[in-house]
Amino acid sequence: MSSTFDVVSKVISETSEIPLEQITPESHAIDDLGIDSLDFLDIVFALDKKFGIKIPLESWTEEVNEGRASVDDYFVLKNLCARIDELVVAKNA
Amino acid sequence: MRLEYFDIIDSVDVFDLAARHVETSSTVPAESTVFEGHFPGYPVLPGVLLLEMMNHTSGYLLLGMHDFGKLPFFAGAKKVKIRNFVAPGMVLKSICDLVHDGSGFCITRNEIRVDGKLVADAELTMMVMDFPSTELPALVRERARQHGVALGLVT
């Protein structure tokens, strides 16, 4: 069974044409991988479908803008994967 | 269809929010300054304006999904195919279905048909934002009424 990171990294690689080996759990989607906001929408679309969830981009953006979270909390891939795991657990609860 | 005013849609014919499905129609005008350049002596509706019609139809779907409380805008297009020339006088039917309802964005699947024949199709990424002015919501609602949207059913 693929880990969340395996799925996320594959989606990013396919969506943004970034070699899979360049993508690590420590990668920052913007600073390290150069993913722009529109590419990120494509990635979220694919992840929503893969995991059967709705990644709450609007509330994440609000939390960052209000200083309640840092950009790294969502854009460093290991953190993004942790958020996805939480959403999957919540969905299945 | 009044191309010079970007008033692309003549009417909203189907506004089925439960099914996440909207259909609009529009008649390509017999004359327009657009046709003076595209092309002299051979008027063809530019493909980007077919895309714009899909954008407006998708926009109505998103407006409805957000109770006319958010402004939709066009963020991207994929799988765009312009399959046939569209000439003055043709009646276009634009058909939009929701593919994905994301957080702050939607993906829609769109077709434009003439007499049932597919002339263009695309997948659009649409985003929503708060209305940038206090006047705009009322203007959008008024335009929707002019296009035949039964706003009483929306709220």
C-alpha cells in the first residue's frame, strides 16, 4: 500500500513535471519545487480525487493570513501529508 | 451576443443547481467589429470567444452554487478543442457540468454545440472571490435576471 507521501509526490511529479527524485518529505512546494498557485490548484484537485477528501484551501489561507499558521505548515510536503492523513481519518470517522 | 460588451450569453436555459448543470444559449451576431479583422470577407467567431462563453456559463453555475454571494473568475483551461468554424447567425448552446467542487475553486466540463453538433469543448478551472465592490452583486443579479435565471429559486 502506498504511503500518503508516495501518492502526493507522484501527483506533484505528474502535474508539475518535476522529477520524482527531486521531491522529498522536506521539500517546500513553493520555495524548493517552484509550484505556483495555479499548479497547486491542479495538485489539490488530484489529491481531493485520490483521497476522497476536500482539502480546505480557503481556511488554510485564512489561517496563514491571520498568523495562526505558517506557510510551512501546509507547503512542506511532510506537513501537507500529515494534514491529508488527518482529513482522511476525519472522513472515515 | 454583444461581443463588444463581452455580453456573450443571450439566455440561461437550464439552471439545475441540484444536478450542478447549466445550459446557456446565444446567437452569433450578423455583424460585429470583431469580424472586420477575423477575417476580412470571411467572418469567423474567434475560438477564444467560445472559451469565453464556456467561462460565462461556468460562472453562472458557480454563482448559483454560492447563492450569488461570490464572484467567479476564470483561472485556467485544459483539454481545449475548437472543432469547427462558428459563423454569424449560428445559435450556440453552451453546456456546463461540475467535475469537482474544491475549496475556493471548481473544475467544470464544458461543451458548445450548434444544432446538436459539438463545435468546442474544454475543462475549466474557476475560482471564487468576494465581490470587489458593493455595487457589483446587484449588477450581477440584474444581469442574471435579464438572462432568465429565476433568482427566487437560488436563495
